[in-house]
Amino acid sequence: MTKNIVTIGGSSSKNSINKILAEYAGGLLKNAKLTKVDLNDFEMPLFSVDVEAEKGYSKGVLTLNEIFENADGFVISLAEHNGAYSAAFKNAFDWLSRIEGKVWRNKPMLLLSTSPGIRGGKSVLEIALGKFPYMGANIIGSMSFPLFNENFKEGEIVNSDLKENLQNLVDEFENAL
């Protein structure tokens, strides 16, 4: 049975390397339909309890929440901005948590991060590994992918160790679905 896997690059960058990595990893799954989420496609105001009280949830938040509800699993790759989540990801995460506290609905998740640097977004990955389980994440595996521009070229991972590590995580994730 084909599984509906939501991929998200935790950035609003039009050329997000995290979106590329999440979709690449999702594409390694054998029996999955990918729902590729681009945070730019979901308009939502900056989160505030005052905005929520005055205007409720935007169409973008409600649509994204429905996508999460219909997912069988998630492949997330988080961008790191000053050691933490990007503002776009954090805003969507905050809004979604107001509709459903268990944002990730206890569904299997492959959690990744990447950056052009040597640490590969390791700081934001550590934050998410600590926080996401409280928000309903069933994290099957995680990986920080360093030096994206050197290790990913022409749509492929060129570093054999990283490629093997990611494939092993994808296989574990697929078995958990």
C-alpha cells in the first residue's frame, strides 16, 4: 500500500538545500507518494495569541494542518538560522501546535538537517530531537548532513559514507511506516 509521506525543508528560501535534501530522501522510499511542502505556499501571519483570538486560523494554517493529518509519515530537513529553527518554520510550527498539540501525530519521522558548513545544522537538529517528541514526533532516525554544496552535486549525494548512512536511515524509516 502506497504511503503518503510529507517532505518539508524547514526554510522559506526558494532554493532551500534543506527542501532538496528532504525531497531527495523521500525519493529513496520505494512505496510512497510524496507531498512536498514548501512553506512559501502557506500564508500565515506571525503567530500571536492576539491574532489568533481576533482572526482565528488562516487558510494556510488550516490547509497545512490537513496535510499533516493525512500524512503517514514525515521527512523533515531543518534549516539552521543562528543555531535554531528558521523563522518561517517556527511560525508554522507555532500555529500548527495551537490546532493540535501533537503536531506530528505520533507518525514516523526521519529528521534531517543540512547546511553549507561542517556541522550540517547540528544545533537545530539537537533542538528538534529534544522538542519534537513532546509534540508527537516518532523519530525513527536523524542525521546532520555537513557541507551540502560539496557532498551533494547534480541531484546526487557524492560522499559515499553520507549516501550509505542516509539510505540506511531511509530503510529504517520505511520499515516503520
